[in-house]
Amino acid sequence: MVFNEKIVNPAELRHVEGKIELYWVYTSGEAGDVFFKKLRDEGKFTASKCRKCGHVFFPPRIYCEFDFSETEYVEVSGEGCILAFSVVMYDPDGNRLENPEIYALIGMEGTDGKMIHLLGEIDPENIEIGMKVKPVLRPQDQREGKITDILYFKPVS
Amino acid sequence: MGRSDAGWNGNSSLKQEVIVMAVGKKNISAPPYVEGHELELEDFENKTITYVEDYPDIRYQFTAGQAISRFLRGLKEGKILATKCSKCRRVMVPPRTFCELCFKPADEWVEVKDTGTVETFSISYIDPDAKPLDEPEIVAVISIDGASPKMGILHKLGEVEPDRVYIGMKVKAVWKPESEREGMITDIKYWKPLEVE
């Protein structure tokens, strides 16, 4: 056989199927633990404030990254304003979504931090930069200390 | 929970100990470093800490390609197949479609013997999870008789004590029964010494 003759039927080619077993756990860490437990148990948001320069970190940090000072936990409202947003029309596999998802960068009120989360109860064409939004949480008995305990943010009206 | 309170809780008093750290040319006072928390399995089971977990579903399909596909089909029939380059006359095992020295297509299939010579070997006492094995496994690079020198495959040795293996040892393939063969390299169970002790 000369190798210019190619195998045209792919079924004649041998192939091996395999699966890579992987499992990972990512812990929230010291300050993340405080944040998620407060969110889960009381439905409240936590930030942390530098005792020296007063920078308010959200998500909370255990120390200030600017002057290495200690921080203290402060409660914040959880409301914020939209700094940027994006409308997602496709799922991770590239299939068109029936209901487009809206992701927004939200500047948290009373803090110097921001978070990315979903927007809900609003049509993409009605969103404006600077719009005030508030969080919608899962019912208390369904919360499990994860970022998905916040279902989405909706406009304050 | 076995945690040490490092004083990072907003209500607890500040720790007095302050370490002075040199950052650049400035001396910046730094708070005491947080001691790490040792996590126990119970922390995860009782959900005393918050965490996320996932089992990514990673699947793959590896296609053997033209030459190796035919080589593997040959193994199912109990044959070791090789390709030959008509220019440099090399017989290549495992077979390839191109001669990488002459950079021309290989142009002939030949069958080689199922005997060979141990080129190098290694004795493995642990399995892929680093657990000790009851019986050590011997893996060896075997150059196949009938192929060009130093042409061969990596496989296991059997029916031999680890301290009896040597470089240059003649070995012969031990095949699975024909009904159990599935066109994989494992259709050869192992290679056993050819000479009778």
C-alpha cells in the first residue's frame, strides 16, 4: 500500500475514548467566609473598612492592600449602581438562549468595591449606566452560602 | 472547629504586635500575619465553612491516525506490522506514514517478529496514585526483531524476577487469547524472556 491512498472511511481509524476525573473545592477564605455566612444567615452584605485610610473593600478583605493595616467588617446595604453591562445571547456551548441574560458590573453603595452579577426584572433596552439596583435574594431556607444566593439585581423603583 | 482566633474579627481587640516591613524605601508598619486555618474534613461535611465545589466533565477522544490504526488492527490478528522506506530501507515500528529522515511517504507494509531485545528498563514499585504495588512492574523499551536497530516500543515484562532483567535480554511477546483481543497495545499482555534458564 502506498500512503497516498488515504483511509476514507473514518470508522476504519482506531480511536480511544477517555474521561479525566477531576474534583475541586474552593474555600471562601477568612473574609469570604464572613461575607457568605452573613449573606446566608441574615441576608445582609458585608464590606471591610481599613482602620487607617478608610478604604472600604467589597468583597471584604482581611487587610488593607494599600497600607497593610487591619480592616474591620462593616455592614452595607447591598444596593448599587450599574457601571457597565453586557447582554449574553448564547450559552457556553454556543446555543442561542431563549431568554438573554444580562450581566452587569455593579458599584456597591457605601464601598469602593464592585461586583459582577446578573440583572433581572428589566429589559435590556431599558438599562442605563448609573441606574440604581438592589439585590434579590433566595428565600432564607434555600440559601447555601454561595454567590448564587443572590438571584439577580433589579432596578430600584 | 480547631481554629485560632487571629484577631481579625472586627469586634476583637487589635493585636499589639506590629511587624515593621521594608517595602521599597519606606518602612511600612504591617499587622501581624494571619495564621492559617487548618481545615478538617468535618468543616466540609458540617458546612462550618463556605466553599464551592465542582466535578468538571472532561472527556476526550484520541484518534490513532492512519498508520497506528492499521498497526492496532494488526495486533488484533496477532501480528506486529511495520512500514518500510524504500529509500533508506528503514523498517519502522511503530509504523509511521512518513520517513522522517528522507521526508518521503513510507511505501510498504511489512510484518515483523514478535520477539525483541530489551534496550532499557525500569522497575516500578508504585501505581499511578503512588500507592505501593504488591508485585513490582517492569517496564522496558523493546527493540523489535526484523525492524531497524533501535526501533521499538515501550511495554511490560513478565515471567521474570526484577533482578534477572538485563539490557540486551531477548524477549518474546505473550499475546492475549484471540477472542479477548480488541485492537489495543494491551493485546500483548507482556514480554517474557526467550531463553530458558
